[in-house]
Amino acid sequence: MRALVCTFLLFASAGLVQAGTIFTKPLDNGAAGINSNMTASGKGQCADEFRLAEDAFLGGAAWYGFQDSGLDTSTFRIRIFLFDPNAIAEMDSLGAPEAEPFFDVAVGPLTGKDTGETNPDGAHILRYSTTFSSVELAGGVEYWLMIASTTTTESDWGWSHSAPVDSPNTSFARYGDDGGWRNLRDIGIPDSRLDQAFELFASETVVPLPLATPLSLGLLVGIALLRRARKH
């Protein structure tokens, strides 16, 4: 009987939420990209904005890019920053991602899957994907996602563009962790290059479910009374 009660409480208190896509900026087929590298001299780390419709546990991501050398395997750094509306970005524009990320993970080596698309220079556009330890994100909050290659090669990795999904849109870039963020819109980058292609996935998490109904509580009370009656 004790095992029955424990089993009932387990199923009444938790439920499994399946992983799924919680945000996407789709690939702009055939588009170019922006350099986003942590090792290449003089090349910036790029960050793009996203907002979730509701609270979620982020547990994976996919993104699109290319290597001019044709290399299909790379290592990456994934970071998420909050936005500071009072920060002064380069060129004195107001507002920028915070200097330090609240989420930072190294992934790879990852082998990208060929999408069948090429950029204007003929480089194959690849789709990379990975999972990682989940991080809780709040719905409606402005976050900035940075994805940058950490593979040292003779050519830089490019993060493929997405078709613009918000307006006014922008991206930020900086030259290394110690560099200041630069609003790419402020330096004349056109709208077609200000969104980057990526997808975010929820993790599989166990969360409380509101199953403590009068019916379930009544069942537990009944079991307790039955056990008590058997003792007499």
C-alpha cells in the first residue's frame, strides 16, 4: 500500500515537458553572412537579439554558417547576454549587450550538415546543432545570443544571415572580450545583414503539474482510512 501511495504522489506532482523549438530566425537561402570568431585577429564576435514568447528552459540550439576554406567541422562558443539600455556602445550610441554573459558554454567539435545552399561566394552553408545544460529564460525579456567559432583556421567562420524578422532590427559586434560592443546599424550595415540564422530548443524538464485536486486528495485520505481500519 505504501508503494501505491508513493507511486501516486510521484505521478501527481510532476510531468515531462518535451523538447521543442521555442524561437527561430530562419536561414535566408543563398545569403551571405557575418564574421563571428573568437580566435581570428581583427574579426568580431557577433550577437543577435531574441525574445521568447513565454518562460522556458533552453537546452539546445542550431545555427547556420560557412567556412571559406570548406572546413565542415568547428568548435564554438555560445553565450547569452542581457541588454543594458544605459550602456554606451562605440560611436556613442545608447544601449548594448552587457559586457559579461550570464550563460557561456563551449561546444564541439561539431560537423555541420550541408543545407544544399551556398553563399554568394560559393561556400556551402552548413547547419550545426548541439545540446547543453539547460538555462532558464524568461518570456518577453530582451536577450542577445553570441555564436562564434573558436577553431583556428586560415579563413574565418561566417554566421549566415536570416531574413529580417523584426523592425528596427540590428546586431552587435565586438573585437574580443575586452572590446566594446558596436551597433552594426550605426555603422551602415543594411537591414538584410542585421539578423543571423539560428533556432533555439527547449530542454526536457520535469515540472510540477496542478494535479492536487479534491479527487486525488480524497483518494489519499481513503487509502489512509482503509489502512487504519485494518489495524482494528
